[in-house]
Amino acid sequence: MPEQRPAEPPFAVLMAGYVVDFHHRNACSRCRPDGSCARLADAGETLRAWRDRKRR
């Protein structure tokens, strides 16, 4: 029986990971002075949804 490899995450999930990684190192043009960022929030939402689906 062939070895099954885990499915690769969708492109949007990979990009969300890059957004989070980037924000750990730098601020983007949308980052607010208080540290909040719409891009970071969207990326976090995408990653949470992906993890929730993987658990089921």
C-alpha cells in the first residue's frame, strides 16, 4: 500500500502563514500605531478556519 502524504494546504492558507510571519518581523502599510492590522486579522481567521477543518 502506498504511503499517504498529508494534503498540502490551499494557497490562501500558505499565504496567510506568510502574512503572520511577516508581521512578526515588520509592520506593513496597513498596520495601525496600536499594532492592530486588518491583514493580520484576516490571516489569523484563515488559519483558524483551516485548523478547525483539519481537526474534523
